[in-house]
Amino acid sequence: MKNKPISTNTPSPLGRGLRGGAFYVIIVAGGTGTRMNNVVPKQFLELQGKPVLMHTIQKFIKAIPEINIVLVLSLQLREEWETLCVKHNFTIPSQLADGGDTRFHSVKNGLELVPENCIVGVHDAARPLVSEQTILKVFETAEQKGNASPTIPLTESIRVIENNNNKAVDRANYFIVQTPQCFQSNLLKKAFLQEYRSTFTDDASVVEAMGEKINLIEGNRENIKITTPQDLIIAEALIKKASSVVDTSKGEAK
């Protein structure tokens, strides 16, 4: 494959590294999560005693403490979010932008709070299991090359449907795309001046429409998007496993 993902196991020339400057992440939390069959929006559902969205924000602060958080949230969810922050004593600062009719329009609103000449990531609120390693690698690659998106290889066979028929295709040529997707802010701002298209399913597709090559890095398989009730069960199990590993390393295995 011509654009093979860069392995996150490869030492970064920047170390923790990032050269400095300003770093932003737009966390898209405007959805209501209708596929969860739950009156509580998916980003507010609890994992290990606190909302999914709080886990997500904390991952970015832990990876890049100086990062600026832009939270895109529907107007009707803001009061609920403020109540949750008080309940959980959650004090990480963020700037709020209004959710739009589509993900494209939500990100566009968030970009209004992002300055020129910085590195900006865009992340799904419902991906609380992104690793610090993935966050650092995607920001570092965007800083060096202009953009970066995390991906993981397919592990199952796939088939493509064409002309009322279907056939097997080589899964080695296909990757699952994750977030955060990171860009030099000037590039992303320019891309979002384009008219919306239904093919804009993520931020990389918007930038790619301008003729830009998208740089792929290796993501982490735990970085699932919580979309269904089954995803929530999986995320809960993964967080418990990660907590157990940390406790064991401290001699406090449960």
C-alpha cells in the first residue's frame, strides 16, 4: 500500500516532543446518540463512575497538558453538561462552540475558536479510549507533515458490492479510520471553506478534497467509538482492564 500507516512503535524524532507552539483539540460532542436507545446522550453515559466525555477530555490533558480544549456541544445539552461538571467536580477549562446540523458544520463552528498557525486535532467525544501514544504521534506527525490520521488494519474478511453483485477484496488494502485527526490549523480552516458534501464523513476527507495527501499513523485498537449499548460494555471492560494493569504495576493488584 502506498500510504502505509506510520507505526506508533517507531520512536518519534520529537520525543514527547512536539516543538512547542499552540495545540488545540476540537472534541465533537453534539450528537444525541439515538443508536444507544438511551435518553442520556452517549457522551454523558457513565464509564467507571464518570461521563464518557470527561474520560475523553482527560486523555488529551494527560497526553499534552498545555492543550486547549474546544468542546462542540448542542445548545440543549449545555445545561446538562454544566450540571455534570459540578456533580463530578470537573474543572478542566474548555471553550464551547455550538453543535451544527452535521458533523461538518459542528467542526466548522469549533474552528472559529481556533487561531491560525497552530496544530489542531478533531476528536469524537465518544472515543474515550484513545491512547496517549496515539495522541502524541498524530500531533507530532501533523506538526511535521501538515496532517495525520490514525488507522488500524482490518482483521475480518470484507466484500464489495458492485452492480448487484459482490466480490471479495484484499483487506490489506483497507484500514479503519479513527480520531483524533490532526492538521495545521491554516490548512483545516481553508478546507472547511468548501461547500458541504455528503462524502465528508470525517475531517481527512474534507482536507483530501482539496488535493492534499493524508498521512496515516498507526492508531490503537482500543480506541473504539461508543455508538451502541454493546460498545459501552466493551469500553467498560477495557477501562477495568487498564485500571487493573496500573494497580498491578504499583503492587496493588485487585
